[in-house]
Amino acid sequence: MKELKGSQRKYLRGLAHGLNPAAFVGQKGMTDALISEVNQGLDAAELIKVKFVDNKEKETKTALAREIARRTQSHLAGLIGHVAIYYREHREPEKRTITIP
């Protein structure tokens, strides 16, 4: 999994603008159910949003967002306010819907 360039992350953030959050991180933080939900969302759509409901401190959100990306083997395309944007290319080339420039 190669790292995304800044322009590629910006492109993905633009695509994600109209999306609704696919998962929510509550007071329990990162759970196996959350990781499973994020994996299912990425398998279905390649690009998803995850909203942080209870974690308001930037350092906490950033740490959780990076850990979610690591555990789901996805890219963190951006962290805007209380929303993280994740991208993971579909395993099967014929099912890929997003082409990154």
C-alpha cells in the first residue's frame, strides 16, 4: 500500500464531500465492531467518512483516525473537523469505482 500524495488526498476529499458518515466513533472509542463496520464500508464503496461524536480533542481524534487506518489497511485522506475520510482500493480491479489521478 503506497502512500497517497497531497494532490491525491485532496482529490479524494473532494469526492467525499457529498457522502454521509458510514460509521460513528462514540465514547467507547475504537472497538472491533467499529473496525468491522469501517471494513464493510470500504469494501462496498472504497471511500467513506467516519464521524467522531464524543472525542473533541484534536490529538485524540488524530491518534484514533491513524489507528483506524492502520487496522483497516486504508489511507487516511483527511481529517476535517470531527470527520475522517478513508480510502481503500477494491481488491478486484473490475469492481474499482474510483480512479486516482
